[in-house]
Amino acid sequence: PIHQAVIVIEGNRIVAAGPRHRTPIPDGATVIDIGGKTILPGLIDAHVHVDLIGHGDYDRYYKFLGGMERLDEVMPIAAKQMLRAGVTSAIDLGTPLDILELRESIRANEIPGPRLTVSGPWITRVYLEGVPDDYQLVATNPREAAAHARTLVRAGVDVIKTWVGLTLEDYEAIVEVAHEAGLKVHAHLYDPDAIRLAIDAGVDVFQHVGSARNPPYDDALISEIAHKGIPVVQTIAHRIWVYPATVAFPERLNKPIYAKDMPADIYAEFMASFEDFHRLAYFHDIGMETRNSKRSARQFIEGGAYMGVGTDAASPLNMHDEAIRFEMEALVESGMTPIQVISAATKTNAEILGRFDELGSVEPGKLADLVIVRGNPLADISNVGNVDVVVKDGVIFYAETAANGPVTTVGNAF
């Protein structure tokens, strides 16, 4: 941490950063005084779903959308909400190839949203009922798995996602195709046998492991993953922390800004999906998962694993504008320090993206991705949710609480 700091931005790059007494402000610069607040690198979410908005039931949601007919309406909502939360970069793991158009619209500054890294559909051996076919590529043998991976590479995805039921040979075939194209493979993993296959096949990033869907893993498995430096993105909050937080304060579901974000019929369906939320199928195992979390959510932290941060936003009740805060709080409660979690959500996630040369820290030469929050997140990590101003790629976005002074003349409300 640097106190009384100055950051100088020119175009989309940071050109100077440091203590005020050693960092001159150029003549003619627009000065935004954020005294009393904290500047962070732009947060990076290593597991999101831009097609989702936190609706309570997947089957009902996709039926309401007409399968994929209205994805073009909900994806910009999700993108805006992520940016509002200070998420300036994100990895989307499991959305139809329509997301490629959204990715390009964000890059062109046509709509507000984080810098997206996308997988497109996942590769699996198990067909998931209730989800449109465009979300999944089902393989019956390694040759088909490799063919699906090549299809995704040709389509222009940034990473490959694997789902469940794959064999060692499937994983190896997918990894070979992905690595030849310079792409990483992210695996959806819970079962320890599947984790072993992913280790042996050289999968790059482990998603969901340690999120308490399973009883705790063997210490030897934890140790091997930690020693090999395989990135772990637990996504522990999306059930175990989000559900009790909603039980304790169901008013969190009634934010007026959600009505502003969404078309009226989508908002009405969104709110209706929360009726009797404690009975939603997504939370049927919440008791078991909560008990498991007392140990399993801590295992990889205590084992010294290479920890990233991902939220699985926007699974039921896990809206994009709160998901990163919930996940960071959960990791602190599970044994990480605030500075470790902030580092994991910025520096480590930038390394997982393969872009630490441009993202993940506040340094001269890097892209100007910054989040300004009220309060000190090192004293209370929940302060990462008190976002006033977001700078992405040198472009300033501000919340209503910050709508004063020079911010309003050079920034964009959202």
C-alpha cells in the first residue's frame, strides 16, 4: 500500500504512480481528488457467466428467454453490473458463441463492461438438460473432444472450458489442441477422480475445487496441486455465503437499480424467481455444503495453493454487482488476509489470464484499470463493494455517489 498516492493516466496507460511528494502532476492535467478513499487495481473475476443475471432457477430462466432468443438483452446488463462492481476484466466460462459479439462490442466501447476472455460452449460427455444446446459440445470419444476444441479455436475463443464425464484421453486431446493454439484449458472440477485426470492431462486452471460441493479432499491431492502451482479458482461464495446472506437480509434482492438495469418484463421475472428462495433447487444441499465448507473451503488456502478469485456469477442470488465482494469476503473468512485476497483478484488473476504485463497492478506502463472505493479494504474487505469510480482502459465510469467535480465532466455515469 502507498499512502497519499498520485496516479497519472495518459490515454489508456498509467504513466506515473507513487507517493504524492515523488509523483509530479503534469501541467494542464485534469485532477480528480479522491482523498479519504482507496485506489485498487481493476478487479479481475476468473469465473463469470455473462448470460446470467442471478435469476433463481436455470430451467425457468432459459424458458423465459426462449432459449437464446433474448441473450442479446441480458448480456449487456450483466456486463454493466460487473463494471459497476469494479470488475474490469473477467473470464466467461460457458456461454454460446454469441458472446464473441458482446466481447467485440465492449472492446469497441459500444457498451460498458469488463474486458472479456471467453470460452464459448463447454466440452463434455454429459448432456445437461434444461440448458440450450448451444451451451454444450458433447463428445463420445477423444477424437470428437479434439474436434470440438478445434471448432472453438477456429471460432475465436480465448480459452477452452471442460465440463464433466471426460476421460483422461479426452482431457489430453483437448489440452493438446488448446496448447497448440496458445490457449489455456479451464476445467469444471469437483470429484477427486476427475481432478486426478486433469492433473495428469496438464489442464491449466482448476475451477470450483474446494467449494464444498464435495467432502474435503485428501491432503496428498491438495499438496500435489499446490506443489505444481496449478491455479485454483474455488468459487466458494456462490452458494455457501450468498444463501445465508440472503436469509439474513433478503432486502438485498430488492435494489431499485435492478429495475433501472432491466426491461420491465425481465425485471418482473427476475424478482418473481426469488419467491420462496429458500426452496430453490440450487440450494437443496446447502446444509451439507455449509458443513463441508468449515474445512474444505480452507484446504487449498492452508495447503499453500496458487489461488485466483472467481465468483460463478450470476448463478442464483449471486448478482454480478455483488459477486466479487461476496467471494473476497468468503476467502478472508476462510483464512486469507485481505491483502492476499486483493492480490489474488488482481495480480494472480492477471497471471492466470497471461496478461500481467498489462493488468493486475498499478504501475507505469500498464493499462489504466483502477477502482476507487470508500473505506479501507485492508481493515475490512467488504469495503471493496463500496465502489465510487471505475477506470477501465483509461475511460472513467462513476457511480452516483461520485457524481461531482471533474469526474462528471470526463466520466460516464452507469
